[in-house]
Amino acid sequence: MSTTTRKFKTVITNTGAKKLAQAAAPDGKPVRLTHMAVGDGGGTLPSPDSKQTRLVHEVWRHTVNRVFLDATHQNRIIAELVVPPETGGFWIREIGVFDEHGDLIAVGNTAESYKPTVAEGSGRAQTFRTILTVSSTATMALTVDNTMVMATVDYVDDKLKEHEQSRRHPDASLTAKGFVQLSSATNSTSETLAATPKAVKAVMDETNKKAPLNSPALTGTPTTPTAPKGTNNTQIASTAYVMAAIAALVDSSPDALNTLNELAAALGNDPNFATTMTKALAGKQPKDATLTALAGLATAADKFPYFTGNDVASLATLTKVGRDILAKSTVAAVIEYLGLQETVNRARNAVQKNGDTLSGGLTFENDSILAWIRNTDWAKIGFKNDADSDTDSYMWFETGDNGNEYFKWRSKQSTTTKDLMTLKWDALNILVNAVINGSLGVGTTNALGGSSIVLGDNDTGFKQNGDGILDVYANSQRVFRFQNGVAIAFKNIQAGDSKKISLSSSNTSTKNVTFNLWGASTRPVVAELGDEAGWHFYSQRNTDNSVIFSVNGQIQPSNWGNFDSRYVKDVRLGTRVVQLMARGGRYEKAGHAITGLRIIGEVDGDDEAIFRPIQKYINGTWYNVAQV
């Protein structure tokens, strides 16, 4: 297997994959690829990344030339872009395919090439194709605006090949185009055969032997039937008919006009007497106002009379268009001449203004507005998009009712209507449960991602990090966690903002520590600190309201000075003191203890009582004990 890495490739973006997955759902709508763009990659050949939402550096964008299925791979869809000769002046290293919403569906790189313009002396059309492999071609809508398509050589070749291999070759008829059989016959009455040049030549040869209908130049002595007396039509008059007519005219004249010369003199020797009289009579008419108005017009070429008032006429100039229209014999011919056939076709299937039903989609080509207006109130829907590369495109809703307007979303099931949400000037009110599939930012965008809510700061808020786990973040740092049965602080806990108490853990202990507040009937209040092995110490308030402090072990202060100054560190008997005993009573010295007696003979006052002071050692000094 080759280990060579493909240098050029096309990938479906994450956005494209998500839309294709949605399109594959039972009620999903196919993805409609409408635009492609090329870029120079910022000067270097880029590597396509599925996380891309735009090209590295786009230089030109246009509607797709066509989108079609790969004839050899039924799960492949090919999007084609044609860069015309007059467009150029840039390098091409990357290609992007976009849907009707402007989202990047696929991105790829291509071999570097420079696209010149005609002005640079090397203009040419350049075609780019991007192949997309999908699980189902039904997720793609293979529709393109045909008014924007440029036929490529491959497209024309494919169509010709398809036509050659098809059997759609109908015979021609008097009403439809098609194939015909040739015939050289000149006397055939067939309406399905086509005449060959040979047949046409034979007919033309015979025709050339005939005199033309208009101003024929006859030779020889042509003959014509003699019309009956009194005939008055366009039939050719024979010499016999003419002579008979002249004779009748002369015979019917009075004696003063019984010759042709006398008749000619009486008619003013006008060879065109009939025409002269016809013209003279044409200028006369009954006294009718309408006819008089028309008769008063000075006729001229390309003039057309029309009435500007009651029995008032004028002339309009008849243009070539007007003459062409008047020359048409049918309404259909006039519509065809004016180029209105498509308009008529559209009007035939148009939606009526009142009470009609629209089937299929409704598309507005430009930034149009759909509005409902009543009195001074209105509701409008619009779309803002300055250009295909506009990064600030959006759909907007607007209502106006003197500040009382608002949006209301409602649902109706059977006869029950339920309000779901209202949006007023200053508040959004959600009336049902709301589910947000993604992160939520309040006053800012959300940088925590997942199922989280940020408040004011894009990385400060709450995030759900597992079943029953809610974490609190501050500047992307996790500081607290709530779970069923426990709340965990990952940072120090502080009470107060000036003179404060802090609780923290370095996370180096081998056991968990618990601070527990509890009580019982004999021990009303106990504040206890311990770990998993047992308690360390506690402070307890008793039923008599006294307080004790108990330690499970020894107290080992680092400085004993405080203890030394308050407690007896040692006890001893001090220096011996001797006192003679006399007869009668005798008591020990205060703070002393008798440690010995010495009796010499009788007790007569010379016997010794030996004492030593009892001493205590406090803070470096020996003190004699006091005596009560």
C-alpha cells in the first residue's frame, strides 16, 4: 500500500456534515449548493480543515455553474465553477462550496495557478470542479439558476452524446420540428416528404419560363377571352371588347359629341379623367361631425388617426413596432411579438390576490420586505444582505403599534390554542419549558461550550460536566462543583472581604478531612474536626451552657513560654531551717514542713525542730508556697 500523502483534497466541513445529517432525517430538507469561491490561501498552499467556516483568503465568489451526479459513481456529487476570461488577476490555491445560507459546506485545495485577465493578454475561462462523496444524493438539491449557467465543453459534449444515444428523434409534421425523408418528385401532394435541391431546381426552371404576375412582359400575340358587354372588373380586356365599348360610347353621345375627338375635348383632353373624377369625388362627403373630424386630418406616411375628444381627431406617428403589431393577424402573434408569452404563462399560474393558495416555495431575489399593514399598525419581515461576502446578513422582524406591539408565538392543537412565548419591547417571556441545545451567553458570547451558561464574562458561569455534576467557572478556571450529596471547592473558600476566614486544601493529604457540626440531648452543640481514621478535637457546649474543648491526643505547642509563665514546672523542699522547741505550744513556720526532730534528754527547750520550705518552680523562679 502506498504511503504517499495526498497533497490535494476536498473535505466536508463540520457545518456541512451537520447539515447533511439533518437533511438525511425523514423530514429533512436537501442541502442546496448555490455558490463557490476561490482563494489564494494567503500566499501559500493551505491544507483543508473540516473546522473551517471560510477560506483562508477568498479572492472571488460566484454562483455555481452547475451541480450534477457523477455518472460513474452514484454517491458522488460534482459542483462546478467557471471563472470567465474577464475575471482574474489573482492566484488560486483553495476552493470552497457554499449553500444557499452562505455556510461553507466543503473546502479543498488545488494546484497553484494564476488566473490572468483579458487585459493582461492571456484571458481564458477556467473551470473548477469539487467532488463531494455523500451517503445519499437525496440530501443534495441538484437545482441551479439556469440564467447564470455557462455551458462548458464537457457539458456540451455530454449533452450531444446523450442526444446521440437517445431515441428521441421524432418525425417532422406541419406543427412540430423533426426528421423528414427527402424526395425529388415535383408532382407529389405529400406533407411528410422534404423536397431535394433537384426537385426545387426543376420547379424553378419551369417557373422562369412564365411571366411574373406583377408587370408581366408578354411577347408574341397573347390571347384572352372577350368579356360580355358591361363587364366591370379586373379581367383583361381583349381588343374586341375595347372596340365594342368605344363604339357604344360614341353611339350614345349627342350629335355634338359623336366622335372621339369631340368626347376628348369635352373631357378636357384628360387621359386620366376617371382617376381625376375619383379623386374629386373622394374629397366630398355628407356633413357628419365624426367623418368631418377625420377628413380634416392631413394624412401622411406612418400616421394613425385617434380621437382626443368628442368628434375631435388627431394623428399619432405609427412606429415600426406599431406597424408590426397591426400586421399581426392573431392575439397570440401580438403576444409573441411583444415577448409577453412567458408573462402570460406565469399569469396563468399566478396566485390571486384574494382567497388563493400558494404551493411550493416562495423566493425573493433581492432584499425584499413582506409586510402586513392595517391602519397605522404593521408587521414586517425582511432580510439584510449587502453581498454574498457580507458577514452581517440577518433576517429581521418588525412591528409597530405605538409601543404596544409585541411578538407572540402560539400553537393550536385541535380547538385548543396555547401561547408559547411573547417578546415585548423590554422583555422575553417564555411560557413553556425551554430546551437550549448548546451553550448560552447572557450579555456576551459563550466560550465555555457544552451545556453551559455564562454571565457577562464569556468564560465565567455554570457548566454541566456529567450526570448530576454542575461546575462553577471563573475566567475559565473551575472553582466549585455541586454533586448529589457533596459540594466541592477547587479553590480557597473565604468568608469576608477584609478581615476574612479562608478554607483551602493543597490536595496533598492522604485522608479526607471532615468538619462536622452536630448535637444530641446531652451534648447540645458539638463542633468536631476529624478525618477518615477518627476525630482530632472538638468544642462542646454542655446542657448547663458551659463549654469544653477536647483533643484526641497531645497538645504540642511550638513555644512553651506561655505555659511556663502560668504553670508549676517543678516542686522541691527548700533550704533547711532549724527551730528550738520550748515547753508549751509550737507551730511550724508558714509554708514549711517539718522534716526532722532532734530530742536531747528531756524536752526542755533545747531540742531542735528541722523545717524545709515547700517551693514551686514557675517561669524560672522558685516560690515558697503560701499557707492558709
